[in-house]
Amino acid sequence: MITKLDVNSAASARGLTDITIRNLFILPTIAFLIIFNIFPLIYSLGSSFYDYSAASNQPAVFVGLQNYRDLLASPYIWSNFSITAKYVLVSVGGQVIVGFGIAVLLNRVIPFKGLITTLLLLPMMMSAAVVGLFWQLLYSPSWGPINYVFGLGDFPWLSDPTAALYAVAITDIWMWSPFVMLLSLAGLSAVPKHLYEAAAIDRASGWYTFSRITLPLVAPLLLIAIIFRTMEAFKTFDIAYVMSVQPTTELIAIRLYKLAFQEWQTGRSCALAYIMLIMVLAITNIYVKYLNQVKAR
Amino acid sequence: MRRGIATLLAAAGLAFAMANTARAEELTIFWAEWDPANYLQELVNDYTKETGVKVTVETTPWTDFQTKTFREFAAKGDAYDMVVGDSQWLGAGSTQGHYVDLTDFFKKHNLENVFLPATVAGYAEYPIGSHKYWAIPLEGDANGWAYRKDWFEDPKEKAAFKAKYGYELGVPKDYKQLRDIAEFFYRPDQKRYGIAIYTDNSYDAIAMGVEQTIFSYGGDLGNYATYKVNGIINSKQAIEGLEAYHELYKFAPPGWGKAFFLEDNQAITEGLAAMSMNFFAFFPALANPTTNPHASGTGFFANPAGPTGAHFAALGGQGISIVSYSKKRDAAMKFLEWFVKDSTQKKWGDLGGYTCSKAILESQEFRKATPYNEAFYQSMLMVKDFWATPEYAELLDELNQRLYPYIVGGKGTAKEALDGVEADWTKTFNKYKRYSQK
């Protein structure tokens, strides 16, 4: 015999309904979100339409879309965007190649696989500022081990206007390839073994097996990794800020920081933050659309 | 029971009153994290002994100093009662209401005559020539040079130099000699280089190095009264000055593209360079054998003159201002009265602080006290500063953006770089309606 339990009875006895308890759990989170996320988001959107400096003690003046117009007409800002695009391309591209490559190598029976995987994950557990400072030493022209190992003499990695951005991107690749590796490894281990067995019976080549079985099945997870890494790379501040002061490494997030906290152009920096937000959303949407197409196949 | 509650309430009230009294007897000064801040803490301990008012010198790294100070100003916070602010902050501090007007205080204590004129103009007055004062000159500083005296005095080096350049190797008298000496000691195969200059462009490092070269070449950054920059920042003299700075960079150690005070001191301590540019505030470390193995062979000199004899040094240093949001402005004012006393200024100089007191700076005792004090004194007579307008941070960033690719990256010409600066600065001054105010 099934007895119908009155789920509200215990709570009701204490004067609290299920709905009240649910609300008690949810309300602090909602309040937190409203105070720390939604309110600043709306407030900064409003501020982006004003000529306003938080440090100036002057009243804000409504300027409509002027901040957006000025920013989008500024050659400096476009230069920052172009540097950021190049950085994202090199950094994320490198992470996918290195991360996926390591995952493929690890996706087999090898001794100490667990230990090797754990060690490979260490870089992404470090603080970005520490990684930046550490690589600054590695790149040192006079006594840095990188120049020594590759026989590059006194090559000034971080002072050379062209090489500096790539030097920062290489550091980011070192730090975040393990993330791509981890997701790829999850995807690779989920590929059914019988597909490889069938390919082997059909005498399929290694490349054919990789391009027709491995890659399509890992693609959704790889794309998720790319989405996360692109969003993060687009917002990169710490590593680049710590490692180099070149105008050629001034990513858009660094420009935003300078506008907001060195020049105290609060209204304009809010507008730039919104331009960045829209761009990140647009890029993410393109990826998500592609991800859905891959999943549908 | 009732008596117990009453006792508790009385105790709480007493504790609250005592806490408030204790707070009223504390003052906080905010400054950057460096040796002079430690000297200041030592100095103000005397004030605590004399008055019972506890004074704390709170510090933050240089890279964070401006951001943290203005963040506090933006919040109208009273965490700091006084701030030892950079000279460029005067415009923002005074016109935006962050600093207390000290004009009456200045006049009451006749400080225009107590402190060296350049320090009054550089650290206290805004706008220039207005005789309105917002700070008390605290730490005088200028951009000078350290050099390897032992290398310069080596007879073999002296003979080789004379054979090559036709004059005696010694402290450079002008920029031509500075360049020749830098070239002479540039020996990458021996890991020995000619000169270490400022190249960091994240704050005012490269700007300070370049501006004193431009000033000494007879150029200027603009007209500080009318904000006119066209034909000034991109004048023939300014272009030549920038070209000279670019030329010096060729004789710097490899990878010298992010050098500020730390790196330039290291150039001497690690035996890398023959000459090194730095603010005088960083020179005590070079005269100290525990921090510089070459201390006995290190000398100091003021920035040399330009080709036409114009002679300038970039102004560093800071003045102390009372933060207008402080709830202890009267106590801060009393502290400043103590600070400007001759005896306090003397002690400040003895502790290692660079006093701006005219009488002390001019005294033989001060000028002979350290190997670098004479050069410091000479520099303080010819200092010139960057723009101190409220929008100085924008001007600085625009200058950095144009200078760096030319000096370090070798891109474009000095004229193109300075034409770009002129265009950017004119636009910025227009944005802040500086021309319509005139």
C-alpha cells in the first residue's frame, strides 16, 4: 500500500512552506546577482552615454552616442582590436594544436599516464601574473634560457615590437594548452573502440581514421574548449600587462584599464566595455551556431 | 540584573569614546613604496613622540600608486588624511576638489621663500604663476646620472678615448659628449654597454628621459599657459632632442625596452653600463656597498647641457597635500606646521629624504654629505616638469604611444612621432575646451 506523504507537513509544522524554503535559498543568490552583476551592468550602460569621470567631482554630462562614435573612430582603439584579434588567433590556434596533439598522444596505454596528465595540468593552475613574471625571466636577452637553448644570442623578445606579442601568446599557449588537452582527452576517451576496430579491419589509413572518426567525434568538445579560450583570450589582461609595455602588445583589455583607471574616463571606458561585450557575444554566437551544426551531423 | 546591564552599557560607551579619541589622534599619509617613505616614517615617529599623535605612512607599489590614490578620491574616501602626490597630479587634485587649498598656510609661513623656487612651482603651485598652493614640497627629486667612475678614470680607457674623440674622458659636459662616451663603452662582446636610459612606457619613465633631452636641446612640450603645442612639441629643437635620445638607445644593453628605475640601477650594480639615468631618490642604493658591489667606483652627475647650452633636468619628487575628504584636516594642518619647521627639514635631510628647503640645500654640509648631493643640488636649480593639467594621464599615454615605437622599435622618424604627439595633444586639449577658456 502506498501511503501518500504530506511533504509540507514537517515544514508547515514549523511555519515554513516549501515555497518559502525555496525562496529563502534563491533570494540571496538573486539579490547577489542583482547587486553585483545586473545593477553594475545597467549602471555602466547608462554611464556609457555620459561624459563622466568618477574621479573629477564634476557632474556627468549626457552626450548620447558620442563616446561610442569617438571610440569607433579612434585609430588607437582599432589598433588595439587588431592586436587583440592577432593575439586571439595565435594564442587559441596554438592552444588547440598543442592541447589536442598532447591529448592524442596521451590517449593510449602508456606508463605513468595519470602522473603525466597531472603534471601537464600544472601550468593552468598557476596565477597568470606569476606565469608572466616567470616567462619574463625565461625571455631575458642576456641570460634567459630560451635564447641560450635556441642559440638566439641577445634577441630581445619582449622589447622587439614584432616579437613581443608572439612571446606573450607563446606564454598563454603554455599556460592554457592543458585546458584544451583535458577537454580533448575527455572527447577522445568517449570515442567507441569498435569504430577503430572496424576501420582497422577495412585497412583504413591513420589519417583516414583520424579525419573521419576521431576528429568528428571530438569536435563538439573541442569547439567548447575553443569558445571558452576565445572568450578568455579576448579579455586577456594580466599576462600581457605583466610581461610587456609595448604598444604592440596593448590588448583591448589593457586599453580599457588605462581608460578607466589611469585616465579616469569613466563614461568612455564603460562604452568600450560594452563594445567589447558585444564583440565577445557575436564571436560566441558564431561558434555556438557552428557547434549546433556539428552536433546535428 | 539591571545594574549589570547598566555597567555593560557604560563600559561599551567608554570603549566607544576611547576608540574615537584614539582615532582622532591618528593620521595616515599615503605614498609610494620606496626608501623615502621609510625615511618619512622614521621622521614622523618624532612627531608622535612630541605630540602623541600617531602618524602612519601607508605605502603601495609605484605601479599601483596613482590608481589607488585616485580610486580613493573617486570614492571621496577618508582612508588617507594626506597624500604625497606626484607633481603632475596638482591639476587634477586642485581643480577636482581632492586637495585642500594651502595658499594661506603658505603665506603664513612664508614658504615661497623657505623652499627652492623650482620646487614651489613644481610641487605646490597650480595653475603656474597663480600663487595658489595645494601642497608642501616634501621630496625633491630630479632625473640625474650615475656613472662608472672607475672605468672613466682607467688610464688605458682615457688614452683610448682621447685618441678616438680628441678630448679627455670625463663627466660629460653636453649631450654630444654623453653620446660619445656611450658609444665608446658600448662593447657587446664584453657584455659591457654604454648607457642605460628609461624606456618603460607604462607611466612616466620614457617621458621623463625624453623631456629632459628635448628641454636641453632648446625645445619644449608646449606653452603651459595657453596650451599651444603646434610648432613647439614638434619644433626643430624638440625633434633633434628626440633623435638624440633615440641615438642613445642604440648604446643601451640588449632588451632595454622596459627599463625604469629598477633596471637602470641594475645596469650599474651588475656592471652592465658605463652611465645610467635615474631619479636621485634611487641613488642611495648605488652609493651603498651592500647593495652595489661597485659603489666605491660609482659617481654621479647632473643632466648635461644641450648643443646650445640649454640645461635642464626632468622634475621628479612630490609634495604633501591634505586630502579634502579627511575628517582630520585640522590635525593634518598641525602636522604640516611641524613638518615645515627648519629643525624638521634638517632631520628629514639627515634621514635621507631630499628636503626642498633652500637653506639646507644650499649649505655646504648638505652638498658634501653624499657623493650625489652636489649633482642633486645642481639639478634642482634647472628642473622642469611635464604638464600638470587634470588630463595629464591622457597626455602621457599619447606621448608614450608615439615615442615608444620610434625609440625602441625604430619605426618612423622623430618628426613623424612628434607631429603625431602634436595632433593628439591638440585634440585632447580641444576635448577639454582648453583653448576656448583662453
